[in-house]
Amino acid sequence: MAIRLTKIVCILAGLMLLPMALANTSDGEGKVFPNTEQMKKALSAMGFDQPWNMTEGGEKQALNNGELWVRDGHYFAVMAVHDDNEQTMQVSLINNLSICAQLGIAATGDSSKSVFSAFTHLTGKALNKPETTAFNERTPFHYHVLITEMIAESTLMQCGVKNQ
């Protein structure tokens, strides 16, 4: 009886974990990294609908707290981190992480859970070592987060995704 119950529990656990395992695959099979126009359409569908301004080497869109950039093969945001106190900084980082996750979802098509988790982990690493970019080792999509404290006397967060 105990062996049968153990087998049933293992099968049920496997069935519950399978969708998460499939959603978190990092091999990128069947996924195509979007070109700039596809990325802009995906971001627009997510609510990033301000005008895009041409720059040398790409395009950018103004955000409430920074800028969103698209370049063929590299999509990123540069945002302010409001660090007046601990609570303000936490809210600011969570808001920024939301934008990072949306970039990742738009570029890779990965699940929101896996993308948010990846950027959260990288942000923790970047906060422990400011001025050093934290990268994931995913293939073919490459996430990154950088926290800078010395630019314009304010704290900035850059996050993005690019094609490996």
C-alpha cells in the first residue's frame, strides 16, 4: 500500500512540475528572437505606446522613470532607482523589475514566472556588486542587469535581453 501511494504521489508531482519544466526550458527551440519592428509591436501590446525616437544605433521611448531602448538584437531599459529610504527603494526596484520582465517576455516568449524570477535573481546579484553587470547563462537569450550609482549623482538600473 505504501509503495503504491508513493508511486501515485510521484506521478502527481511529476504531472504538476512538467508544465513548469517546459516553461523554463532554456534551449530556445522553436523560439525566434524578434527583430526591432516585431519587438516594438510586442511592447506596444503590453502598453508601451509612446512614440519611438530615432537615435544613433537604435530607437528609444520615454518612460516615467527612464527610457526603453530597441536595437536589433538588444532590447533594454535604463530607469531611475529612487533610494530615498528602504521602502521607496523596494517599490522602485519592483516597478523596474516589472518593466524588465515585460521586456524579457516580449523578446523571448518565456513565461512571466521564469522571466521575473531570472531578473529578480540578477537584480539581487547587481545590488550586491554595483557597477558590475549581472548576466544569466541562458541560451540563446541573454538577460542582464546593471545597477550604477555614480552616473548623474543618482542610482540607475539597466536591464535587458539580447540574442546570444
